[in-house]
Amino acid sequence: MIITALDYKNTDDALAFVEKIDPSLTRLKVGKELFTRAGPELVEKLQTLGFDVFLDLKFHDIPNTVAGALSVAASMGVWMVNVHASGGPRMLEAARKAIPVAGKSGGTKLIAVTVLTSMDDTELNRVGVQLSAEKQVASLTQLAIDQGLDGVVCSAREVALIRTIAPDSFLTVTPGVRPASAQVNNDDQRRVMTPAEAIRAGSSYLVIGRPITRADNPLESLQQIHSQISS
Ligand code: C5P
């Protein structure tokens, strides 16, 4: 239930970190910076090493383009991909068709970003959204549910709200998690929760970056987070 954000600038640094950890303790999130630099070869390498990969490219485009990009991602065998829910119902429908619902034997999970946590009510207003951020999150989550997506990326603070409208199987993937014992400060994250709090709130997967990637001993850091969650 932990996804480590592999926020490195190049393949060598990413692989040097990966050598220190274990696929039984974490999945890996590859985002725009690393993917733009390292490309599909790195994703394949991580999978060969036994890791499930969340390809965090947050696609947002016309339905046909998003569907095409997702088909390629799925053909790489990644565990999870995402799109912006604000691309609208037809885009989400095309996305779902490009990536059929993952069966028991696996398949790629498709989740949606609702409102970027960097945006507040004022900024949403500037892009023409009159609803509060919270109401917009609820509205876009409903859209993702209606189009049969597997879940959303959201702040741990929004999980409780999402749980009131989503089926139990709907996944919530939450960044902004800081273990009580983190060797680093909160960095640029503001509204943080501990892993145990996030799981208690109903989060399915915790996205954690620097507390693991910058720890002196990443493996130990992962083990500690697991034991904090299970206690
Ligand atoms: O190092 P840290 O734990 O803050 O990393 C969190 C990861 O989650 C980063 O890859 C960041 O881009 C991502 N993220 C986030 N907040 C969001 C969405 C994604 O921190 N709302």
C-alpha cells in the first residue's frame, strides 16, 4: 500500500536508489521529469526488477489522443496510470475503453486527478471554476465513478469525503504523507498526515517520496512505515 515517488533526475540515480529497496515493500511512481529523461526503458527495467510501476503522467487532452497514449502505457504493462478528470466525461470514457477494467489476474489500473492540491479556491476561480475546491473534488470524483475509473489521486484530507460517495472498491491514492519518524522535514508539503492517519482515513495507497528516497537507509525507512501502519 506504499508507493515510493521515484523523483530522480536520471536513470542512474533512480536505479542506485532502487537497488537499496525491495519490491515486497513498495510500488514505484515514475513522474513526468524522470520519464521525460529516461523513457520507457527505465520503466521496463524497474518491472524486470520486480516492481509495480505507477506511470504518473496525468494525461489531459482530447479523447482520441488520451486513449492512444493510454494504450501505449498499458502495452508497457504498467500497474497504474492516470488522467485529469477535468478532461471531461467523453475523455474519461475513451480512457476507460483504451484500458479495460483490470481483472483478477491484473491489468493496468486507471485513476484520475481531481483538483491539483496546489490550487486553492481563488486560483480555481481564475480558471473559471465557481465551486470551492472541495465541491469541485466531489464533482470530479463523481465523474470518475460514473465513467468506471478505478480511483482518484487526492489529498489525504479529502479521502473521508470521497469515501462517502464512492464504492468501497474505489481506490484513493494520496500524497502528502509524512511518517512521524521522518528524517526530513515536511519539505514543501503543507497539510500532511502520518501514514497511519491516512490509512485510517480510508486511503488505499500512500505516495511517499523524500522521507524514503532521502533517508540514510531507505529499506529501514520503508520497514518503519509498514510497522507504523500495522500497529
Ligand atoms: O517527497 P514527497 O513525499 O513530498 O513526494 C510526493 C510525491 O507526490 C511527488 O512526486 C509529488 O509530485 C506528488 N504529488 C504531491 N501532491 C499532489 C500530487 C502529487 O505531492 N497533490
